[in-house]
Amino acid sequence: MFMKEEIQKKIQILRQVGIEKILSDPDTRGLFHEVATKVFGENCLNCDGKIREKFVLLLTKTDFMESKYKLKKDTLISMNSPDWKEDISNSNLTNEKAEMLLNMSLSYIKLFEEAPELEKLKKAHEEGARSLSEVGKVKVVLTFSEELIALKGIGKSTAKKLIEKYPTKDLLIDALSNDDDFSFLGRFEDAAKDGLKAL
């Protein structure tokens, strides 16, 4: 990523020399090309019309930090929803817009050439993640009580009785391996023992 101060200095030079010098002087045109590529993500070296268009944008642009995201060459994403009507290309792509797209659908990742942890995002999409917010989510850790209730044949009341006698999973597993007496579970003893085999 290039520094904000560095790009601002180069833009200031281009503003001072003006559009005619940019078009006529190869060195200044090269500087313009470098800046336009970094700021807009587009190659403007060979098209005078595009150089004029981008020069006008440079005169008004205030945020010159490079986006962490870059679309593949010539990619245009047309958003046409009630909340977002816009054509998105590298010339107007911001970090915020890229992240909004990827939160709408991670399938957009295939249109990006650059993104933080691009390969991780592609892999997450292949594995079924549907949005940026789903990438790298930590699996929910169940409490001991929830884990017991999730087992076949063990309801809330049985789980409560088990936890009263064996407050940790390790104690319960030891009790099972030592063939402890589970008669305190009454008529649910056999179903509970079968369910506890999954621990």
C-alpha cells in the first residue's frame, strides 16, 4: 500500500503542471500513469480522453489511500437494489464498498484480484461461507449441560441429575469407565447410558 503523503505530493505536482503538460511531456505523462494506476486502478497512459477525465477527478479527490481491495481487470459490478444503485469498478472501489459486497455474497470474491487474505476468502467460499461475516467464525462451544442434553436419550432433568453428581465432563467419563451405579436416574438409566457412550 502506498503512503497517503507520497501520493498527495505527486498529485500536487500534476495539478501544478496542468493537463496540457501531462499530455505533451512523456515523463509527466508517466507520472500521471503511475498515480492514476494507484488511485483509480486503471491504465490511462494511451488515451488522452481518459487522461483528461481522470485529471478532473484528481482535482476533486480528497482521499488518496489505496483500497486494500482490487477487482480483476475490466470488472464492472452493477448494483441495482433499492438500497444500492451504483456501478462499481476499481475507479470507485473503496474498502467499505468491497466489504459490503462480500457481506452481501462471498461469491463476489471471484471478481477480486487483490483482497486481504484473498486465498483464505476463496477457500471459505468453496467451503460454504456465504458472506464475509461468516469467514473464520469460531464454532459455538456448548456448555456441559447443553452437550448432555444434545445426546440421544438424555433430557433436561436427566442432564441436571448427572451434573449434580458429576459436575465436570471428566468426572462423568471416569464414572462411565468405572461402571459406577447410575440407578439414581431411575427409569432413564439405560437410555442415558446408551446416550453417554457418545461422550
